[in-house]
Amino acid sequence: MGIPWKHDPPENGSCQFCGKVLEPQGIVFEGVVLLWQPFLPRCDCDQAKAYWEKYDREEAAKRVAAKEKARRKAMQEKVNRLLGESGIKKRFQQRTFQNFLRNTPEQERNYQIAKDYADTFHVHCKRGDGLYIEGTNGTGKTHLAAAIALQLIGEGIPVICKTSGDLLKDIKKSFDTDGVREYEVLEVYQKVDLLIIDDLGKEQCTDWGMSTLYSILNDRYEDMKPTIITTNYNTKSLVKVLTPKGMDGSKIIAIISRLRETSTIMTMAWQDWRSDGKRGGKT
Ligand SMILES: [Zn+2]
């Protein structure tokens, strides 16, 4: 853009607060005005100063918001190009806050935690804190995670919602796909505003899978990016299922304890779930 050349000065005006006459100003060379400023100068009375301070602050905030909107749009386009539509499969697309059953005090409480999280995501986004939703099958863990994803996507916030198995499949696929580099896919997982890993522990992890998950979650932790986990396993069982056969589980223990440390923990389970670790039931 830049300032347009002005051959004619703007008309005189006066300060709307103190009435002082404001004369146009220009760049003067050898007594001749070469370029008139297109705007009248700002008055220096207290009221005008306060007005312009507020004006400048609001303009700066608008620029920040526009930049953030552009960043989100670019991230969402990247996610769509690399992964398709955020990984929210058809079966999750109907799982909204509106149709989550709230018949018991526990359901109501979990609903409130998830809804508050979605409603105040801008705060969680800054702090990098997520949700760790553990419990038995069929208690609505995935439903609440999907509802958060759907609400935020509706607000233009980039979200990826995948099972850990699908997440690893995407990265593996990127090894063989022309034009998509593995690091680009890894990067969207590491940088997306919210990553939701649904049903963590469902698939047995290979050594490669564990390292990859570790690297994604560790980078997000260090960057203070929020992650939401749902899992059917208690901590002890989750460490067990995620640790590849014959491998040391210390990395997995580190990931899980970091996730729990930075998350609100929601337990959605029948009574004896903590000791059993996992129980059957329909999803
Ligand atoms: Zn004034």
C-alpha cells in the first residue's frame, strides 16, 4: 500500500475534544510542500491522546486477529491437503454436545468439563492443557471428544481427531506418497491447534510406532500445544499395551505422565474399572 501522493492538502479541521485547529502537514523542500500527509495531525490534548492510544491498541489487536485467522486457515488447508477432512469419520460427525445423554450426575459433570473446555479453548490453547478421558467402553468418551472437535472446527480452529492407529497409518503412507514428505505429515500433527487421539492403546504398538507417538506428543508438550486423549485403559494397562514386546516401557511411562500432568483427567467408567483396567461393553 504505502501513503498515496497528495498534491492537494486535506482541509483544515479541529480537534473534536478541545477544538484546537489542526492544520495539514507536509514534507517541505526548499520552502515548497512536496507531499501533503493525507491525514490531519493528532492533537496532543489529554482527551485526544487517550482516544488515539485506544485507537492504536484496537488497530494492533485487529492486525493480530487477522494474522491469527490467516495462520489457522493455512493450517486447516494443510491438514486437509495432507490428511483429508481432519479425520473426523462419518460415525463421529453426529456426536455433538446437543445429543450427548445427561441422565446421571456423572454424565452431567463430564459433559460440563468437556463443554467448558470447548467454550474456553482460547485459554487452553495458550496454556497447552488438554483432557485425558479414561474409562470403560460405551460411556461417551469418544462422543465428548468428537463434540469438542466439531464445535472448534465450526469456529474455524484447526483440529485433528484420529485414532492412534490411523495417525500412524497416515505417517506410514507419507513414506510412499509423491509430493508429501513424511516431515510435513509429522509437522501437522505436532503443530495443529488441537490434536485428539481417540482410543489410545487400541492397537499394539511397534517400536517405530511408539517412537513416532513419543516424538509427536513430546514436541506438543514442549511447544505447549494441547492434546486430548481418550482411552479404555487405566494407566498401568495402557503402559503395558503401548510398550512393544521385549522393550523398555520408560518412554511410554514418560508420555503418559506428561499427558496426565498437563490435562484435566476425566474418568468415565463403571465402578470397578480402576482395578480391572478394561471391561467389555458396546462402544
Ligand atoms: Zn485536542
